[in-house]
Amino acid sequence: MNAQVVVIGAGLAGLCAAYQLKKQGISTLVFEASKSIGGKIQTRQVQGFTFDVGPNTVLESNEAVGRLLTDLGLKERMLWANAAANTRYILKEGKLVPLKASPALIFTPLLSLSAKLRLLKEPFIAPSPTRETAAEFIARRFGPEVLDYLIDPFLAGTFGARPEHLAADAAFKTLTVWEKKYGSVIKGAWQARKAKAQASKKNSRKMFSFAGGFYDVVKRLAEEIDTGLWCEVHVQSITRESDGLKISLTQGGVSKKIEAKKSL
């Protein structure tokens, strides 16, 4: 079986790419090495409770996500976050410390006095001339405590990844743009706040999930891709030839060769 495009990896990015390609009438195969799909997006049921063990924070204000959910017929199944969820908790030194949805950092008990004073230096720190990880960017501009107690938990809920493994301009695109444009994240936030007060909001920023957790999205994408999704596939090699790509793989101990025009 051949395809125009082969997608390697059935995480959310791979599934979304294959889904969009199929919508455009492009024959697509998705190869996943493990038995399960979804990558970091996994949901568990324990004693009647549903837990997202990977990324779990999505806002309605993300228009691309809204379009995808509408296309998949999931809009009607969205569950909105309870107002009680506005208070989050961060574990620090064995104790749960409450963190409001939009805290004034100067008052939070999560940061020491020296860390709060360190925030005052941010407007005077020059932009980095090189690309940084999210960890490097936050530590340089705000200090290590902000990274450890505010940013690390946020990234775990949003990306299911550590800040050392994410690029700053991907995880914090707006913040890096503010740094370049205004020379400071705090100055950029202040300018954005003034502009926001003058503009009407098109979408709310309410958080949502689904009864079956975010894995419901993964399952719907898999249903749409259907027979184009192959699990327990191990790609051995990809060779470019004059007429396209030759892909050697194994599935269930059986060697196969696939031809494709493009790979992702």
C-alpha cells in the first residue's frame, strides 16, 4: 500500500496533519511505533475519576482549536471548567500553595523576597542575541524561582513537557516578541494590557475539557483517519529516489516497503 504522504508518529501533531491532508483528498498513512496513539495526550480513569496525565489546559480563545473541534463534531461535548478551578495549587516544600488564575506576583507566597526583588530587574535586561530554550529565557529574564514554581507547572499542563525541552519562541511566542519589540516582557505586557482594554474580545478565555478527557480528541482524529493509521510500525529507513521516497519498515515482525511522495 502506497500513499502520497507518510506521517511518522501518531501524536496530536501527526494526527492533525494526517486529518487535514485527508480532508484535502491527499492519500496519507500514519505510522506509530507503539501500540497506543496520542503521544503525550493520554487520559486515565481511576476510581470513577478522569485524569489527563499529559497536557490538560486549553483555552476557548484558541481559534485553530475551535475550528478543529467543530470539524470533528466535538463542540457539543465540551465541558467547561468550574469556577472553583480558578484557584490552582503548586506543591512547594511539601505544602500546597494556592495560586490564583492571574496572580500579582509581588504578593504570591510561592516566591521569596529576593525572587520578587529580582523581578524589578526584568525591564533592564537586554534581549538575548541567540535562540534559547523556554527555561533559559525565563531564568534569564525573571530568575530561577519563577521558572521552578510558576513556569514549569504551567508548561507541564499546557505542553506536557519540561521547559528545558521547549524553544522559547515556540512556547512563549508572545513574550519573545515583546522582548524584541519593547526590550522587556513586562513593558510588552503593559502595552498589551492597554490595547486589550480598548479592543473587544472575540472569544472567551474559559478552559474546557471533555467527559473522556482530551483523549476524546485523539480518538475522533483516529476515527477520521481510519485505515490510514498503522500502529506498532518501526521505520527502518527512508530513501529519496527520483520518483519519490522509499520507506522500509517492520510491523509485527514483517518487513514492508512503502512508496510516498512526501514524509512528515
